[in-house]
Amino acid sequence: MGSRLPLFPEQGSALAGEVDTFYFFMLAVSAFFSVLIAGLVIYFAVRYRRRSENQRGEAIHGGMTLEIAWMVIPFFLTMIMFFWSAKLFVRISRPPDDAMEIYAVGKQWMWKLQHKEGQREINELHIPLGQAVRLKMTSEDVIHSFYVPVFRTKMDVLPGRYTTTWFKPTKTGKFHLFCAEYCGTKHSGMIGWVHVMEPNEYQAWLAGGAEEGTLATRGSKLFQDLACINCHRPDGKGRGPSLEGLFGDRIDLEDGEKAVVDEGYLRESILSPQARLAKGYPPIMPTFQGLVTEDQLLQLIEYIKNTEKKTKPGAAPAAKR
Ligand code: CUA
């Protein structure tokens, strides 16, 4: 309904309609009460104005019906807002299982995007129509915020950790991408375009160029170049744990805690290896802080994600996430 109003962005994602409906509900409730209260203030001021010098107001000691009404009606209205927005919030924060993943890195002042197939883009994002896309995002410097108005998507991008957002485009075309968090002199220039393409066009676009191979291939090369492979040997006989098929597992830590091997854990273990050390291994790994960029970290993570668990004979095959 919003797309017909001027100054209102069109709806370009599966959730946009619901976000707008909720927005207009809030707007309608606020407008109704603003008008009602302002109107009554003016009406009462005129109706009950002091008419002569020695006029005294009547003492009123309350009215139960009125008291109950102005407690119960706002209570139900706010509960509707609470449950509706909570439901929407959960849907917005949980990407569907079939979402394809794309990595985004924000830096002063650009967006860098990496597709698993190997394509890398700056301030442009090509995605297929009707396919849910999950963005795993981080920042190289300060806080940015990934904002695509037509998708009704806005998510902060933080240095030192990964945040996630997702959307399912429902319209082909070229849509604005903004940074929605003030991040320095050229914050206003940290903009780009999202290109939503027909799936076959997207496939054609993907096929054209990524000479350096997929992200996982590049990660694998880095894994050799940085000599990670010397300790993290696939056969498990190195000085560090084998990382084959480790992604998604719950592992024991040296301090007795447990950790799930996700993007955040892997990133931390590369930059601060001793922060959450895997049980049974000595604290000998050097930090790679300053030696790998955020893009390279994502490539390494993507490589580790893509390794297959070596199943021992007789063992049940590992469940992959
Ligand atoms: Cu990045 Cu504002």
C-alpha cells in the first residue's frame, strides 16, 4: 500500500509488505491518539473556560469506568504492538535455511561483497530474483550499517564480529544501497546498488569471470601460503587440531567450556588463538592479527566450512550444517 504514496520506497522483498503494514498500524494508532488528545485539550479549554472573576471549579473525585477504559485500551493496543513486532523481528532475524550466503565487508567508505563462487564486487551487489540471500557482514574499521530501503533491511556492520541480515527480492531492478550509520567524512558517499536479476541472467553473470577461483579455493591457497597447513594437518597428526569438517561442531575448550565452531569462533581463533583454546592443544599458535584482511579471513572461513569430515571406517557420517 505504501508504494503508491509519493516519497515512499517501493516494496522489493518478501517481508517489505509486512513491515509496511506494521509501520502504518503504528502510524495510525499514534495519529489517532495525537488528534484525539490535542482536539480534547483545545475543546475542553474552550468549553470549560473561566467565565467570570469569582467562578470556582467543581471538585471531581474520579470515574471508575473512565479510569478502567484508559488503562485497558492502551494495554491491549501496546500488547498488539509488542507481539506483532516481536513476531516480525524474529522473522527478520532468522534467515530461511535455503538462503544463499554472500559476504560483505564495510570500510571507510565502501562496501565490498564476495560471492562464494568467487565474484567480488565493490558498491554493487548482484542477486537473483526470488532467492533468499543471507549476508554475513563485518567491518574493517568503524561501525557501518547496511541499508536497502526497498527491502526494508537495515543491519549494523561491526568491526570485530559478524552480523547477519537477509532478504528475498521480489522485484527485478536496480535499487539503492546505503550506509545508515555515520562513519566519517564520506559517510554520505558510502552508497551503492543492488541489482536484482532474473535467475538465468544471474547465472550468466556468475559465469563471467572469477579467475581466482571460488572463495573456498582462495581460502585453501591462503591456508597453504600462511602455513596454517603445517600444524592443522588434515590427518590430525599436526600440532594443532585438524579443521576438516569442523565447522558447526561443538568442541571442548581447554578451560572446560564449550564452543560452537562458527564464523565468529574461527575468526577469533585466527586473530587471538589463545582466547578460546581447543582442549588438548598447547597455546603455540601465533596471532594473525594484521597479517590477514577481513576479506582473507572470510576466505579462510569459507575454506574451512567447505572441508569434508574424514569419516573413520565404521563411524556414522558427520552431520553437516
Ligand atoms: Cu559507512 Cu556510514
